[in-house]
Amino acid sequence: MGEIAVQFKHISMEFPGVLANDDITLDIRKGEVFALVGENGAGKSTLMNILYGINTPTNGEVFIRGKKVEHFDPGVAISLGVGMVHQHFMLVPSFTVAQNIVLSREPKKMGVFFDNKGAEKETEKLVKTYGLTVEPSAVVQEISVGLQQRVEILKTLYRGADILILDEPTAVLTPQETDELFAVIRKIVREHGMTVIIITHKLYEVMQISDRVGVMRKGKLVGVENTSDMDERKLASLMVGRPVLYENLDKEDDIGDEQIRVDDLVVGDNRGLVAVDGVSLSVRSGEILGIAAVEGNGQSELLEAITGMRKIESGSVTIRGRQINGMDPGAIRGIGLAHIPEDRISTGVCADASVSDNLLMGKERNPEFNTLGIAQNNAAIRKYASEIYEKFDIRGAGIDVNVGSMSGGNMQKVVVAREFSFDAPVLIISQPTRGVDVGAIEFIHEQIIQQRNEGAAILLSSADLDEVFRLSDRIITLYEGKVTGEFKASEITKEEIGYFMTGKRETEAAHE
Amino acid sequence: MNEKQNGFFANLAEKLNLRYIGSLVLSVLLAFLICAVILAVAGYDPIATYGAMWNGAFDSLRHVGDFLEYAMVLCICGLACVLGARVGIFNVGGEGQLLLGAIFACQIGIWLQGTTAWIVIPLAAVGAMVAGGLYAFIPGWLKVKQKVDEVITTIMMNSIAAFLCQYLAKGPWKNANKNMVAATARLNADYWFGNLIPRSNLTTAIIAAAIIAFAVWYVMQKTATGYEMRITGSNPRFAFFSGLKTDKIVILGMVVSGMMCGLVGMFRVYGVEHLYRASISNDYYFEGLTVAMIAQYNPVTTIYLSLFFAVLKIGAQGIELIGVPSQIYLIMQTVIIFFMAAEKGISESIQKSLQARRAKQAAIARMKGGVSHE
Ligand SMILES: Nc1ncnc2c1ncn2[C@@H]1O[C@H](COP(=O)(O)OP(=O)(O)OP(=O)(O)O)[C@@H](O)[C@H]1O
Ligand SMILES: [Mg+2]
């Protein structure tokens, strides 16, 4: 394994107000799985974007297989065999899977016309070779995030990548999907001699999949180690600069009145098929109800229906005693609900607006920010935004830059900070820590528990089962839009719950 | 530390703005240069032509008044377009809204003949706004509720409005004068806006226009409503998710845009033409829209650029006096747009290659300097 696939030499990258990469020198060996870890905003994506030719470094050089990169451009990188799956996907939503995969290298009929059949055949071939199953004719906007990611990976493989960069690929995956992905990674490394660079915030994944690991902090590469010499604790403290202890969360037992009530709810998905099929549930104040389900079993649609983002077909949803069928999100928020959505880019932030504008949303009519109702009070707004920015330890180039330029985890912190700032008695939370580093996860979890202890009723959905277990008081499992079981979190194990998540019913499992 | 950062970003914002201004000036100069070449090839003396253009705009107070009036039209039309763009809707239908506003405002003055101007003028303004606003409501509603593309509907509705007005001016609302084919009756002189510069087109309407321009700027830049409009235009899903009534905001933005266009129609009738006929507007809205586009939908820039293009346009009438076709103005406008559009791509690629060069030089310097790191 002596060969070098990629060499970074003294790479620095400066953005207005931030030094995102600071003199990084690093070799990636051919045929290895290299994990890159570090806090939100440490500069991981930036470094990988340089390798993929999206960013031109302000300083330093990159060599791919010994060949110096003269011109930073994704087209050049692709031709040098580099492929990248981004933290935020870059697919054409209205195209089919096959069309997305062959995009820019379409098979042609008679040299001109797009050959759809050919594209689907190519896709089938890829699917067979690499064992990543997708339906070639499905439209991308109608498939789950997990599947969209497979499409992204297949796309790079189709373009002949042999150095594959995966930017937080597992953030959007279920444990099963993660296992499948790792199997694929092992296979392409072993059988196809590929080199894989993977960014992740989940340290056990680093231990599981990587040969070597690089740790970044505040733009600098602070260590490169053989994974076998490390453990999760060492990694975490190297990353954050202090030990990270997942202390037990202090949960007070003070459960109050029913705040969320869902009766026989039926909701459709984007294709008009039934996604939520007669779900009933109830959450009381001071309680967290967690939803455990494999991606695509109706949990997204359920939460969207409760928050007014999706039409209710039948059944009813009652928030704090008021039936909300047919209300828009604004009216429902008015009853006292806040919502952390699953997809931060499309729903959770306005990427083209500043951090301060994003933090203000929902409060812009408050008298303190809206002098006499006729002028925005910019001084007060800036002060407020700065305070939240500090409190949630958001790291970026300040409150005036566009949210779109922030690192993924910090963008998530903006969403969490804003939604928690309403102090709403009802919280609907989806994937609260997706893409967030270990230190910040700790903080967000504490915040969620604090809201709960102060009497909020919380409905939580997360692809991360550990998170569901850690936070929830009760857990329900969803399978194909139906509730398959309900448990006290303390009375069931992760293994047992997996059984219900795959469709076995409570009654079939144990006659109690 | 925080202070320093604020200062830094203020500087940055300034720099970016300077870049825009720089590229604007450059585009304008290039446009003048290219038109000079075209003129020379066509056998005209460019220097003399530009001289005549300058004279055409500035040689008399009357011409100054004319270009100010035209700047007013461009500015209000441009701001109407900016307002739509702000909430994410592209109002291409301003021309139709303007024509309808003009003809209804005119007809109100004719119906109420004999009533005091204190009643007629406000009523005519309201009538123009209602006509323009309602006419903009239709495509706005169709976009929001039925997902019908507003560009297509507004373009079609422009034709419908033009034909409808033509019909009205030739038919039911036609004047008694046998020689004028397609025009309404003339307004009573009591209702005319007063001239600010004798014999020019500049009337007291410009005061109303200035107030409107200020109000639009203020609402868009300084109020919570403007903030909500901006967020809605930029990410409607996020705006809806956050609790804004996005449908209402988009429709309202479009309706107000239409009302402004309708008012421009009324200003044209009560200020300049004193009756309705098709020449009330020669695609003036589209010129306003062009200005808004060049201004990158920034309200303040729209106001400045309106003045500039108005000077060009009125000046172009001056060059006709020395026998040069005034269409040269259109060529110039197009060239400026072309360069503004190209500028973005060009400056980006220059920046990229500069960065690459800097990186290379740094690397060479390091190599020459021998060992530096490690
Ligand atoms: N296009 C850009 N313009 C301005 N600043 C940027 C841009 N891209 C990244 N940054 C800044 O560079 C820093 C590093 O960001 P980067 O996305 O590389 O972090 P990251 O390590 O990938 O974090 P995360 O784990 O949250 O994804 C951040 O402070 C970010 O705000
Ligand atoms: Mg990142």
C-alpha cells in the first residue's frame, strides 16, 4: 500500500472572514479508507471541495496520483478519477434515477438523441457490479434520502471515479443503510482497488470502516493516526480539544396534560400514495415520544402533517386542545408549536439570507424588533442574533454572512437555535443533530431535555436509534405508515425494537 | 473582535458594491465605444453624434423636463418590477396594467366632466390602481393557486389589454373627432397636472412619483413587511414553514406592482397626453423592466439608472436632428445589458485564474526558498 493517491501540500483556503483551511499537508494512500473528522466548521468539506476542484485554494498544491492539479475545476477532477458525494445532494429532482446517473455523459441514440433505455441499462449494470440497489426509472424527488445518496454514489462510479469522497454520507442513513453502505465501501476498496475518503461525525463509524483517520480543528490538521491505535474517546478529545462525556441526561418526571393528539391519521406522500395509514398517538407535556422507523415508513409525512406542511387526508390532529386540520403552519405555530424540519436546506433555512435574518424569522413582528410597527430595529435585531449565535456556539464568519456559506453542522445549529428560541410548549423535532459534531450533539441533547423538563411536549423522529433511545420517554415504531408497537424506552432494547421496525406487530411478538 | 468583524463586512459590502458600479461604468463605456464603431461604419461622425445626444438632453430646460418625466416613468415601472421580483414573481405584464390604468383613469375624468379636480384626480388615481391591480391579481392568483407560470400569463394578458384598449378607444369610448381614429375624448384642462417646466412633459405628477418611489424603497428595505417579502421570494418553502402567509404575500406583491403600473398610465394621461391613445406607452414598462434587470433588482440603483437611460432616450431624439437614426439608443441599451450579463462570468474566471497564479507563485517561492515547512 505504498502508493500515494492524493497529496495535499501546504493547502490554505481563505473565505472572507475565515481561514477555513490552514496550511494542510496530508497524504492519502491508494486503496485505503481515510476518515476525516472534526468539529462543525473545522474545514473538512472545504478541503474536500478543493480536491474535487470546487474551491481553488488560496495557497498550496494538490497532487493526484503524483500529477499536479493545475486547474481547479470539477470537470478536471472527474477526469482525474475523483468523485464526490456532497453533504447536500446535487441531483436534478425531476429526473429519473438513470437520467441523473448518466447526466453529462448520456448514452446517445444515433449520436444525438438521449437514449433512456440505454441509460437504464447502464444503471442496471452499475447496480449489479457494485451491489447498490436502486430502481432506475424512479423519479429522484420521489425516493428517500437514503436512496438519493445511492444515486449520488452510482453517479460518481459511472463517471469512472477511483478516488471517492463521501461527505457525511451516513448522516442521512438508517443503521441498516449504513451497514449496507459500509459493505459497499469495503467491496469497492477490496475488489476495485478504490480509495475512499469519508467524513463523519459518528466516531464508531470511523472505528468501523477506516484504516487511518485525520483530525481537523479550526482549519488545521491536528493529527493523522492509524485507526487501530485510536478509540472513540481519544478521537473525541482530539477533535474538540477536551474530553466529551455523554453524561446521563437529567430527566425530571413531571408529566402533565395531553398536548399532541393524533387520531386515525391518513396522509399521502409526494406521489399521492398512502404514507401514513391510520396513525394514532398522544404526547403529554413534559414527555418525549420518539419515533423509531426505517427511512421512508411515513415518519416524515406524519410530522409534516402535524405541522401543517402536508395535507391531512383523513383523521385528525389536535394540538393543545385545538384541532388543526386544514390550518397552515403559521396558524399552527400560533397555538404554540415549533418545528425542526428534516431537511434544513430546503425547509429549515433561507440560504440566501444572512444568519441574523434566519435567526429573526418568526419574531420579526415582535415590538422590540419592529419599532412602532413601521421600521425594523436593526440594532436590537443584531444584538439578539449575536446573543443566540454565542449561546448556541455557532461557528462561522459572523451573523452577516449568508447561511448558505456556512458548514452543514452550523447551519443545523441555526435551525435548532431559532426553533428553540420560541420556547414553544409543543416541539416537533426531526433529525435534530444531523451533521452536527459530538460536542454540539451533547449541547443540543441537553437543550431538548431542558425544554422537556420545563414542560414541553416533544415528538421526536431520528434516523439515529441511539438518539431516539437516549432522549425518549416512550417510543413508537412505524412500519409502512402504521404503528407497530409502543414501548417505554427503559423497557426495550435496540435489538428488540429493530424487530418492530421491520413490520412485526407487538401482538405477534409477545403475548403479554 | 466583534467590532472588527463588523467593520470588515461593511468594507466587504462596499467593495462588492464598488465592483458592481465598476462593471456598470465599464459596460456603459464599452457600449458607447461599440456604438461609436457602428456609427462610424454606418458613415456617421460618432463625436458629433454623441455631442448631439448631449445637446438633445441638456440644451434646453424643456428637454431636461422631458427626460425627467421619462425617468419618472422608467423608475416607477422599474420599481414595480423590482417589487414583483422581491416576492419571487416576474411581472412581465406591466404594459397591459399600464394601458388599462391609463384608459380607465381617462374615462373617469370624462364621465365626471364638470366635477371639481379635487374629486376627479383622486378618483382617477384610484381607478387606475384598481384596474392595474386587478389585472395583476389574475396572473398572481393563477401562479399561487394553480401553479401557472406568470411569465406566460402576463405576456398573453399584455396583448389582451392592448386589444381591449384599442377596441374601447375605437368603439364605445371613442372621441367625437372624426380625424382621430383610436383615441378617447380629451380631458377637461382643469384636470391636467400642472407643468413644472413650461412646454415640457414634466408635471406635478413627478412629486407623486417621488413619494411612491420613496414609499416602495422604504417598505422593501426598512420594514418587517419588506423582510418577509424578501424571505418569501428567496425561499418560499422556508417562509411558509416559518408561518408566513406566502400566497398572500406573493399575490399582494403582484397586485401592488400592477397598481403602480396603472398609476403610471394615469400620470401619462393626466400629465402629458390628456387623452387615451395607444401612444400613451411605447413599451415603456419593458424599458423599466430592463432598467430593473440591469440594476439587479436593487431599488436605489433602479432609480439612478432610470435617470441615465432617460437622458439617453431623450438625447437620442436630438441625434435625429443631425440625421442619425435614434435606434442607436436601443443598440446601446442592449450592449450594456449584454456586458452586464457577461461581466459576471468574465470576472469570475479572471478571479479564478488570478487565484491559481497566486497559488503557483507561492509554491515556486517556497521551492526557491528551499525548506520552509517540515
Ligand atoms: N463558500 C463559502 N463562503 C464563505 N465561507 C465559507 C464557505 N464555505 C465554507 N465557509 C466557511 O469555512 C469554514 C469551514 O467550513 P466547512 O464547510 O469546510 O466545515 P466542515 O468541517 O465541513 O463542517 P461541518 O461538519 O459542519 O460540515 C466555516 O466557518 C464556513 O463558514
Ligand atoms: Mg461539512
